Amino acid sequence: MELTEKLSLIQQKMKAPKNLYNKFGNYAYRNAEGILEEFKPFEAEHKVALTITDDMSVIGDRVYVKAIARLMDCESQETIVTTAFAREASEKKGMDDAQITGAASSYARKYALNGLFLLDDTKDADTDESHEEEQNRNRTNAKNTSTKKASGTKNTQTDVPNNESIGMLRNQLVEECMRTGRGKLFLKKQYAVENPEDLSESQLEDAIAMLKQMPDKKVS
């Protein structure tokens, strides 16, 4: 069996649960360590090995961590490689330089592994997160219906975030909120909500675009 076939089987079987919770963004997520734990049983089954290394790149005055995930076939020595980048924060309160680099490395490694194993933001039907998301959709639909009845006009906000992209957008929004020092007040002023999970996909994209134009938070 070729390595691409082995990887395809692993991708079909592998499910890395989101066992961590972000209180600021109010959503569950996974990290690189959790993905690696889910991968380990496949090593013996398919006779493959996985390594992850980091490379540092300086672009302008900023440092980027490049994570390289390499899947190797123990029988043929064939390899498949994916990479991902994460920028080091210029400053992060309460963290020294080594911790800042480590945080960027962890972030880049997670997305390199996501790319290798095709991990997305789908939820298992019996998880609390899935039930909560369904409740959020029901509340959104009820709110839209109520608005239509009250105004007698068509509600233009009908887009519901899709499972495959919403997690990535929420991550980006949280990062930009942390970078700029703008959080719930920004969301409340712009969209009359306090949490990223209350935004539609188009609103998330719009908020990220606005925040990207704003400078980094000043550190006193």
C-alpha cells in the first residue's frame, strides 16, 4: 500500500475531539498535543511515523515560526509533508521570549497537522458543542422570523455560519481582538453582540477585516 493510500485511511478514521475551551471566544477547540494523541494508534496499524519540526523566518521586523509536519512510510521511506506559519507576537503580557516563541510554534504545528489529516470544524452529533450550536441556530432562526413578522420585510441576515469555516474565523477574530486590545466592546458597538459565536460568517469576515486595519495594542 502506498503512503497516500495509508494517509487517506487515517484521514477517514481520525477524529481529534475539541477537548479545550476558550472562555473569551466562548468555543471549544483542539491543540497539537490532542491531535498527536489521536494519531498514535495509527502508527503501528499502518506502519508510519510522524515528525514535526520548526523553522524560524524573519520577514521585515517580525519573526514567523514555520511548522513542518512530515509523515513517513516505515516500509518504503516515502514521505508526505505539510507546513504552516504563525507569527510571533511582538509582546505578550506575562510571557517571556521563550514562551512567545513556544505559543507561536504550538499554533503553527496545530495547523500543519490539521492540513495533513484534513481536520475541520465538524462536530459529533452527540456532543454538547453540537447541541449548543443547534440551539444557537434555532435562536437565530427564531429571531429572524420574529423580525420578519414585526417589519413585514425580508430579513437580509440569513447567512448561517457553516461548520467547516466558522472555527477558523472565530480563531482569527479572537487573535485580532487580542492583538488590538479590542474585544467585547468592539463587538457590541459594531454588531450589538458580545461573543464571536453570535456573528454570522460574513460578519466574522467583516470584523476581522476591520481589526486588521487597526494598530497593535499599546503596552504601558
